[in-house]
Amino acid sequence: EIRLPRHKITALLDSNFSLTAVEVVPIVSIMPRHNKSEKCHHEHYDKKDRHKEHDRHRSDQHHHQQQGNADGSGGMAGGFMKDMLEGAARGAGSAIARRAVAYALSGSAGAMEGAKSGQFDIYLFAQSWAPRFCCSQKEKCESQGIQDTPGLSTHGLWPSFIEPKTDGKTFPAFCVKSPKTEGEFDLAEHEWKKHGTCTRLARDKYFEEEHRIAQHLAEIAPLAMVEKPGVPIDVLEIRTGYPRAVGLQLDDLCRLKEVTTCFAKESDGTVGEQVDCPDHVLEGSRNRVGDCQQLYLDKPGTCAYISKQLINSMKAL
């Protein structure tokens, strides 16, 4: 029996088709500034049909996942995932194995540890909806000082590959070996060691780029994120509010958890223009909306009760 853990646990498939699990932890907060123009808000409105089709595809995946949980197979895509992994294990071919990995990996999956610094294709920029994070991770929220943040806070800037490698790795990590530090866990230090060392940027420049992108996104993010916390919002309204395809991660009650945007890498290793997120993001848990047609944005300082009636209405549109 194959079981794949959900939410914060990333399933990794190695060359022997064994599974390992690692935890992904959010970090540093950047207070957003919003100043969205009418032009930017509607510039990519013609992508609605594509977004609708993609969300229907994701909803189908969520349905398969629920079936998998019910029959004991669990995890991403349920029985579908189990069949693919078993097929790969029977030697059905590397193409099936790679496809299995693509579904097993949950967005930030598959670290290629010890990779050569600078060898990556694009940047992923992950942001948490701070009020929701503070409801689910109170101690971490307070330690990061984001309890009063009204919107998105920075999770991390991650170098990534456009296509998973043959072993399923989707991003380089820990490109420079460093001794473990004792004492209280420092999230910024962890983020630098795990991701920043793979960019070939100086430490200060890496965090400068992270801050610059956070400010840029605060200016172009969908207006609904400023105007509509506390009320249901169409998922499509958030998707089309961004100029490029992004990952939206919702919980089981249709509440927004994270947004993942993607950016080109410039020749000097700095962050370039926004691009569509690659398939391993859009088909992984960083773009998981299930059957939610609407999403809910928690207000800062509150952890709203979501009634069954409201959940059903957000899923039934």
C-alpha cells in the first residue's frame, strides 16, 4: 500500500521508488502596499477560459484524491497516483515514473541538495496569506511578527527548474555546505542557506531582490485582496488579477493559504519579469483549489468560523 501525506508534507520519489517526507516552513513577512491600476487588473482577462479549464482539471484531481483517501491509498490524486507509482515500480518506463513524480511532488517538492550554485531556470516567489497563517500557526506567526499584517507576507524566493529532473527534483537546495548552528532557529538564515546559496547572489543582494519583488507584487496584486477580506471572492477573479499564471493554495474550507508567482532569471542571477508558473507548480499542491469556485480571505486578527452553508455555496457556483 502506498500512502502520500498531504498539506505540509512533500512526497519524494527516489530512484528505488521509496518515499521520504520533508516539511516546508513559511518565513519572513513583508507588509504589502497595494496600488493596482485598472489596466493591469483587466490586461489578462482574456485568459478566463484557460483558468476555468485549469480549475476544472484541478477539481477533478481533488475528486480523485478524495476517492484515494477513502479507499486507503491516500495523498495526491489518490488511486490515480497509486496506479502510476505501482506502474513505475513494475518497470513501466521512465516516462511514467517522471509523471508519477510530477503528481507526487507538492509544488516546492524535490530538493536537489548540493547542486552547483546558479544552475536553475526561474524563480518561485511564495507568499502566505498572513491572517490565515496566524490562525493555523500562532506561535510561528508571533515569532515572525506578522500578526498585524493585513495581507500577503513573504514565505520565500526560491530558484527552481522549469522541468523536473529525471529523478523528480524541481529545485536546487543547500548549494553551499555550512555547519549547523545552535540556539534558536533563525528563519531568514535557514532560507538563505537552503535557497539563497543556490542563486549565486551575495546574501544582501538575495534579500534585496526578495524585498523588491514583494513590493512589486503589492502594487500589482488583485484589488480584491485589499477590498474583500471577510467575504467570498471568485477564484477566477484572483487568478485573472495577476498578469501571469500563478499557484493558489486553499485549505479544505476554501480559505486562501498561499500564492506562488514565478519570475524569469536574469543573466546576472537577479529576478526578471513575471512569467507563467511551470507545470510542476500548476499541477502540484501550490496550486490546489479543490472544488472551490470561490475563496475566503481571513481578516487580520480574526479567525473566522466558516459555516457548512458558506462552504457549500463557495463550492457550488
